[in-house]
Amino acid sequence: MLGMRFGVNMVEPGSRAEFVDKVRRAEDLGFDVVTVADHLGMPAPFPALVLAAEATSRVRLGTFVLNAPFYHPAVLARDVATTDQYSGGRLELGIGAGYVREEFEAAGLPWPGRRVDHVERTVVELRKLFADPEYQPRPAQDGGPPLMLGGWGDRMLTLAAEHADTIALTGAPTAKGGGLVGLAGADAFAERVSFVRSRLGGRTAEINVLVQMVVVTDDRRAALTDLQRFAPDMSVDAIGELPTLLVGSVPEIVAQIERMREKFGITYVSVLERSLDAFAPVLEQLK
């Protein structure tokens, strides 16, 4: 689809050979972006991206998304700039506020009460450092990599509207004590898109959604009925309109993505690593 990008988010630990094989396959299948998540128990983002850069030649490479409170901005700037240099300027920097309380506890870090404040300080400091002509190491991209901010709440989306090149809508609210609270319905998603667009102030930004599951099937109704166990309060038809689930035959999923672009203005769709092969025939049609 003209003007749309498609990415895959790598989350599974494994050997070097396995990771190289997966990122090469993603590039060969036509994905535009390969990203890595930032959770304990998963590969460390920056080493993984440098390895991905060595194994590929075309795809953009990104974090989806860094847990900002894990990083001091000055240290993060060094790692970002180095990775951008070593990837040949292909880095896209995704940052979020973090939502898994248990990871903070495992890392010996306090659960931050004002996580979005930390994201804002991080973004401002990175921009300041990368704008300094004396800063070393220099990122390959002037001013630093393009910025993605991911979230759902008012404060995070307001910050994203002010600073981000890409706004990633999580499709699920975060509980006060940590964790995600179910998948938001299509109406809630549309309201979040409207909210963030109202705060762009004349700027333009790419809208991203991370698809949680891709199910390619000739019996869409049956598959949606099966998925209802994850959202018992939603009707089958409502589940079929969720931007975070892609279900149906290849032509049906292509049509669903077309509707997502028209209704929500989504121009960047990411799928999880587990959906790499399932999404491949859809991507072939889209391309």
C-alpha cells in the first residue's frame, strides 16, 4: 500500500544464528522495519540492533519501545548515537514509559510515580545533546534518529504529539499499578487518534499500531468467535474491528488494513515476531 510501512517486533530470546536468520527473513519478505522490544528476559536492544544491521542492508531498525526509566539520558544518548553510527543511519528510536512493575522490582529500581516525566526529560536531553555539534559519539543521522513515542494515556500522547515523528498507540490502557488492561475497542482507539491529532498543532506524525495477533483463515467468523475468550465483554463483530487483531483470509486482512488506514489514519503497522510467517502472504499482497 502506497504510503504505508510494515514492521516486525522481535521479542524471542535465542541464538545468534537464529536471530540473524529471522531478521534476514524479515528483510527478504519485504518488511520495512525490524524492531526489538525492551523487556527483561528478551535480547538487549542495542546489541541486537547492531547485529541486525550487520545481517541486513535495507530495513530500518528500531526499538519498540525502550523502557525510559531504565536509562539515564546521558548514557542512553551514547548508546543511541553509537548504534545509529554502526547501523549506517538506519536507527529509529522508540521510547515508552514502561508498564511492567515486576521488571522494575527485578532490576532493583523503584516503580516510578511519574514515568511520563522521565520520558519527557529523556527526550529533551537527547534532543539537546544531539543538537550540540561538539557531542561525541555523533549519530549518523543529523539531530539523531527519528523518534517514536508509544503510549495510550493523555499525558503520553500529548508528549508524543509535541515531539514524535511516529506515535505508537498501544491499543490498551495501563493500570495504575502496572500492566495492560485488556484491548481497547475500535471506538476507544478512534478517540485516542482524535485526541492526539488535536494536539499536533499543525505538525504531521506517522500513526503506528502494534498488532497482537495475526490469524490467517478462510473462516473469519469462527476465528473471531474463538478469540472472544480474550475479550468476553466484546461481541464477535466488535472484535473483528480491533486494529490490534488481524483475522481472516489474506484478502480480508488486506481489506481490514485498508479500513484501518481510512478510519484511524494508521500508516505504520507492526506485528509481533510470532506473526512473521503468518503475515508474510498479506505483506506480499500489500506490497
